[in-house]
Amino acid sequence: MEAANHQIVVPTLLDVKKGNMANIGRLLKRHQFKKVVIFFGQGLTDLLGDKVFASLQESNIDVLKTAEITDIDIDGVVDQAFQLPFQTEAVIGIGGGKALDAAKYTALLRKWPFISVPTSTSNDGFSSSNTSLTIHGRRISVHAKMPYGIIIDIDVIKNAPECFIYSGVGDLVSKITAAEDWIFEEKNGKTRVDDCALMLSKKAVNSFVRTDFGTIRDDLFLKELVDSLTMAGISMEIAGNSAPTSGSEHLISHALDTYSGRPQLHGVQVGVASYLMSKVQNHRYERITKVLKNTGFFDYAKTVGMTLSDFDMAIDKAPDMKPMRYTYLHVPEYRELAHKILHEDPILQEVLR
């Protein structure tokens, strides 16, 4: 059988710098957009709207409609999508998860370019083609559309609550354990690793973990975090699935989301699970420990109230989250090892109650 190359879509417009909210008009004009709709996250029209609208007006770009996104039920998103003006040339999402998810899915439905303008770095969703919508009352991950453009204002990211920065750190270090799970899967004859996607995912995390920084609000630290999360999102597009960036540590987080009474931010759960899985895999746990300690991630994670009993439950439920995968946690002996490490590791004893 002849192997085929698959086509991939990567962002054409990619701009990460300070003060970019006031640059949106200039950046979109350079790409010849003249008529746009904007989805803001809740409360962000008041916070960022003036700057964004002034920038677009200066570049003679018409804003045909704006909306604040509070609900991402798929029926509402679809209804809204088909009420938007047909003259629209791009959908801009400004905010956290919900605004970007709604804009991304709308862009898919209406076949318009999607411009991603994240206001926090809590995970790599702003640069991926996956979107999370509510379908029959449950949050479901749906394949949507890669951003045509990603515009990030470092000043805005810097002013986001620190929990979102820590969540981004946790989501990024998870690429280390995810890559190891993917390689494990191929060794066991369950899949074929895409070498280019794996290389990009590894480069993304390695660039970040080697960055010298003073605090997590340093411009350089945040730029590296954003750049690396962007590369991780693109690695998923190359692979055609989430395997290069999502392994057993994400399955633990999915189980916590589904069954825990108190789920936390995705990247915070994933960061703790990545530390656990790096010990189970016996792979690069010194590096993960160093990053999570030096950034203050572990100190923050101690404050949110995650429990050992929830993690015990999540380890056992993890294989059911994606039964078609074959990570370390799909193997009984490694689940046993994970439980053992969970109850013996001094850092996990401190972080989890």
C-alpha cells in the first residue's frame, strides 16, 4: 500500500508581542480583511473593546456584529452562526476558552477564517483545531478549524489571574509524558508515530523548559510559554489527532472532570498528573520536577484542594476515557505503580490532601 502525505493547515498570521490589542486592525488589514464579527469572552467587551474597536476603525475594518459568549451549547452556537451577516470575512474570538470555542466552530460552519486572540495561556486550545462544546449537557471535544491567525498581547496575558499561567505551565510540561505514551503505543503495535509531529511537540516543550526567568510574569517567560503552546497546537494538526500533546496525564484529568466533585483548571490537573506519570514512565521526571518547582506551580497546586482519593479514582478510570488509546495507564501493572507512587511520593503527599 502506498503511503500518502496528508495536507495540514497552519496559521498564516502569527503575532505575539506587547500592546497587540491596539495592533489588531493593522494586522488584519495586512491580510486584507475588511468586514469581521467579534466574539468576546464574558466582561471583555468593557475591558478590551475600546482598544480593539479603535484599532479596527483606524484600519477601516467594519465590525458587522459583536457578541459576548457565556454559553457554548452547540444548538445556540449553530443558531447564532447562521444569523451572522453573509458579508463576514473573518470571525475573531477574544477571550478564554468559550469565546474561542464558539468562534472556532462558527468559522467551521460558515467556512470563514478564524482569528484567535486568547487573553490567557491556560492551555494550547487557542492554537489547535479542537473545540469544546456542550452537547446534551456534556462538554464534548469536537474537531473544528485551525486558526487562520493567532494574535497575542503579552500585556493582557501578563495581567490574567496567575492560575491561568500555572495552568498553561502544567499543560505544556504534559507534552513530555504525552510523547512518551505515544512512543509506548507504537512499541506495542497500536499506532504509528508521526515523526514530524513528535519532533515539533518535543521542540515546543524543550524550548520552554530551558528558558531562564525571574518570575512567571516576565515578558520572556510568557512569550516562550505562548510560542511553545502554539507549536504544540500545530503538532496536533500535523498528527491529525491529539496524541503528541495528550497522553495518560490527560486521561487522568478527563476522569477528574467527569467524576470528581471538585474538578480544577485543566492545566493544573494535567501538570500534577504529568509529574505522577513521569515517575511511572521513569522518564524526565527531574526536568518536570524542576520546572514545576521553580515556577511555583507546586505551591499553587497545593492551594486548590485536589485529593489523593480523587487521583486514585482517576488512575482507575483513565483507560475508559479513551479506550482506543494504549498509554501506560491502559496496562494494569503501570496503574498499580501509579497508585504506589501516588501514596509514597513526598511531593504528591504535599500537593494532594
